[in-house]
Amino acid sequence: MALSSLATAIAARIAAGVEAPPPVGSAPVNVSADVPRVTVSIESATVGMRSIGQIPGPIRTGALRVDVQIDLADPVLHLADENVALLSPNRRTFQLPHGSIVRAGGDDLAPFASGDLLVRVGATTFAPVHTAPSPGQVQLDIASGSLTFPNPLPASGTIELGYFVGAWEVRVERFAATVHLDVAAASQADLDALTPAIERALNPQAFSVASGVRRIEPVALSSASTIPGLPAAVRRQQLTYQVDFELIEPIIPTSGGPIRRIDVTIHIPFGETSVGETFTIPEASQP
């Protein structure tokens, strides 16, 4: 379960909804200098339904940004059952890990600009082109997602890539949990101001759909108390919420790159039977 994603969503809402927001995280208050602070803890999480590509819907299309860095000393895609070389033996042709790509707007029409494709090696940012590249340029083959450089890439360092894929699945994870917020402040007056501000920030209507928080209800508010080992003026109070959370993560299938398997459904004419077949594609030799 991605409990940390729920804690991050709570922290982001407090940061956006509280004037001069305090630090929010898992660290407790140990010294006077730590306040004000909100310490988040989660318990009693109950897992809901898990799936890939079924909830909330089918494969999504558009433009999903991907940022990766590849070690040029080991330009290999390490998969569960095999290793796929991303760089050709002459070190001039590099295969994007996710294959074919689209522009930021979701189409795959040339030309691609720097906002559609980032290719950086060391201090050099290469401009994408679709013809033979000159120094400072990289040739993009849109259909396959391959990059051709004017000169061999170095044997060390990294290649930084930023691009958009046009189709992806989603993995959805849902759970309910109890969230405790330990609010600490330098004085009772500060605590009396900070706690209501946090409550207002965590209003259910304040959470966007993208946050993943589907339901949040306050269920308890403790009395204020001192913190052992700290001056008596430093006070803390605990807010408790019941939360339903839905984490949606993109799952990007390979498209046009190092494809290893294709699932095909064959529809037989004049019958009602569909036969599923799996074809294994031998890895092509690198250019």
C-alpha cells in the first residue's frame, strides 16, 4: 500500500491551505526549535480493490510525461527475464525505453521541438531533428523512438531524457485508513490558531480529484497537552481523520521499442469462438 502517498497528499493540502504553513512530515518534535510542526501518522489501513487497466477505465491516451536518466556505462534495460541493449555497438543510435513517443500535445506529427523531447548528455542539450543530425542535434525516428547522434556517445556519464508517451494503462490502489495529525506550536495561543487553520485546509471540498483523497472526515480532537522534555509553553494537540484514498499510477507498455511479446485475439469468421495467441518476437540485432 502506498501509505506515503496519502501522507504526501495531506502535507500538500496543508501547505496550500494554511497561511505560513508549518513543516509537515513524519518527524516528531524533539526540541523547541522544531515547532511549529505537524507530524503525520497512519494506522488501521484496510485495502480495497486492486487492478491494472480496469479501474477506473481502459487504456488512456494523450501525452504522459516520462523523465529518465540512463547510465552510459551500462546503457541496458534490465528486465525481469532479459536485458535489452539501448545503445548500438557504434554508440550512435539510442533506443528510448518506451519506444514510440508523441509531442506534448498528444500527436506524433513532425517536427518535434525541445518542449516535446529533451535529450541531454553532460552539458549538451541536443535539438531534435528528423534528418541526418549535425553537431548539437539528434535525429528522432518517431515511429520507433530511436535517437541517432552525430557522434558516438561517451563511455561514461548519463543521458537525460524527457519525452511523452501517447498511451498508458493505470494501476489503481484503494484503501481506507485512520490519519493522525500531531499539531505542535510554541504556545497555547499559537496552537489555538494553527489547529483550526489545518481543519479548514483539510475540508473535503478542498481536495482535488488528482490528490487521491476521496473522503476525509474528522473523527477526533484531543485536548492540548505539554510535550515531555520541552518547556511548558510548547503545546500539542492531535487531530484524527478517517480517509478513503485512491492511488492511480500510470503503467506504460512498450510501444515500438524493444518489444518482446504481442498478445493477439483471433476472431474466426462464421463462428462464435475467439482464440487468444501469444507470439514471441526475437530480439532484433542492434544497428
